[in-house]
Amino acid sequence: MPKLIPYNNNLKTIKPYEPGKSSNLSSSKFPLIKLSSNESCLEFSQSTINKINKINIKLTKYPDPKANKLRDKIAKIYNINKKNIIFGNGSDELFFLICNAYLTKGLQGLYSKYGFLIYPLAIKAAGGKAIFANEINYKVDIKSLLRKATRKTRVCFIANPNNPTGTYLTKDEIKILREKLPAKCLLVIDSAYSEYVTDKNYSDTISFAKQRKDIIVTHTFSKIFGLSAARLGWAYCPKEIVEVLEKIRPAFNVNSYAQALGNIVLDDKVFLKKSIKHNHFWKNWLTKEFYNLGIKVIPSVANFVTIKFKNNYCASSFADSLEKNNIFIRKLTAYKMNDCLRITVGTKLQNMKLLKLAKKILKEKT
């Protein structure tokens, strides 16, 4: 039997990313409630739906490689130069592009202990060494990051707000971090959940990044804009960095339908305001309700809450009990937060069904 062809050694320590679990069990008498992937739970306005239904794509033609219409709209909305924009097939592709461009064997990528799991995966795939810094109370600790940074550190990933904890760094904390990181280290701010944040001391960092040449800020259409299925992300970068990343960006990485969808949803300001208002109310409601049940909740500014149990077994058992009733939330064992579970903010009905069942489960286990 022929031997297997050797593959890249960089991949040997990588475990595939596992998305939030969901399954519409045919044998279940309960409707599926998926609260495991931080997707938007709201429907677009009828006007937006009508526009989407009228999208006319020529399937025989490649998409615009520069996504020019969408590029122009983003540049106007975010008050940035369109030459500072690069698009990705979701933010994940951008993280891989960044690592492939700036990391190689002997160099390091830095991230916080409970940072998004794609960061170490992208770092390792590029041949770099993934280094994490401990957090304090599930929040990024700047001092710990700076202690781990060395002259070999080329990229530092910060999800702000962070997934899966929902905590964030203030504008001032981001500035301190950037100013004290090594000069040759690129700071990448993942702002996937930024639109949900209402705190005055928060910023998605673009205004600060415009003053420098060593910060990238990524955004996604998968969260508040409700386009998870389209796989559409973009980043603000210094022009020089855009030029570097464009060398390796696949020419047609964002399909025509995704580009058209992005153009349409950016115009739906009513949907955006509705999403922020809904999330603010129900996130606080879930936090309060779980607290009243004796469950610790990590303070979150994103579209999810992360709850903490007294031990790993209690957390896993709780999630399994919900799953038997076709309600799916996210176990965080991959993050080594075995005693924690992450719950996406759902619709009013979904949140209330979740809480009703949660009370029943916890009562039965006491």
C-alpha cells in the first residue's frame, strides 16, 4: 500500500475549529432553538426583504474582484478612504491572510487566553508560534500581553468585544496597548460585535487606526447585519498593508450575491437600531434572570451572555438537558472554560422558552 504524502508540519498541532452546535432532530417534538453561534435572531424589514428578492446575479460571470459598490458605501458610512479597505470571505479569511503575510517560522502571534479560537489556528497554519496571555476576570489583561510580547512578536489579535466572554477594552486601554507593543508588531482589532456596544468609553478603533500604520480593524456582516450565511467581512488597514494583503487575497473571494446583500443591509438603519435595542434589553434580562437563579454571568456587551457554573459537570449537564429539548447553546470546552456556557440572545419567545426550561432543569438537579 502506498505511503501517505507528507503534509505541512505546521498543521500537526492544529485542531479543526468546531462551530456552534445545532441539529433539527427529526424525532424531537420541540422546534429548534439555536443559540450557539451568536447569529442575529431578527428578521429584516419587509422593504429590505423585497430588495433582496429582486437581486439579479449573472451566474456565468465572476464577481467584482474589488467589490467596488460595497467598498464605496462602507467608505462613506465609516468615513474612511476606500483604498484602506480589503474584503474577506468572512473575517476568518482576513485573519489567515494577515498571518500568512506577517508570520513565518521563528515569529510569534499573540492573543488573550480566552480569545477567538481562529487566532491560534491561523497563527500556527502560517508557521508562527501561538502565544497566549492570561486574562483577569475573563477580560484581556494588557500587562500580561505586554509581558508575553517579544521582538519576535509580529501580530497581536484582540477581539473587542471578546468572544466568548463578552468583555471589552476601552479606547484608552487600546491606545496604551498599541503604544507599548513592540514597534514591529501589528495590532489586529476584531470588531465583530462592535455595533452592539453602547458604552461611551468604547470604540471600534478605526478613528485611532487612521492615525497610525500598525493597526488593522476587522468588521463582519455575520452578526448585527444578519448575513452569517453570506460569509462577508472587511478590514480597515493602512494602504501599505492593504497592498501586502492583496498579493495573496484570492481574486474572487467575495461572491456577487454577498456583495449585493451587503449593499442592501447597510441601508436598513431601522433594522440596525431595532437590533441594538432588542439586544440591549434581552441581554440584560437574561443576565438578571440567570443571576436570580444563582448562576454567575460574565458581564457582556455583545449579543450573548456567558454563564458560569460551580463545576464542569454542572455546566455540561445543563447544556445536555437543553439539547434534549432541541435548544442548543455553546459549550466552551474548546476554550478550556469547561464550567462555562455561552448563550446567544434570541427572540423574545426563544429567550423565555430557554428561561422556563432552565428553571425546570435547575430545580430538578437540586
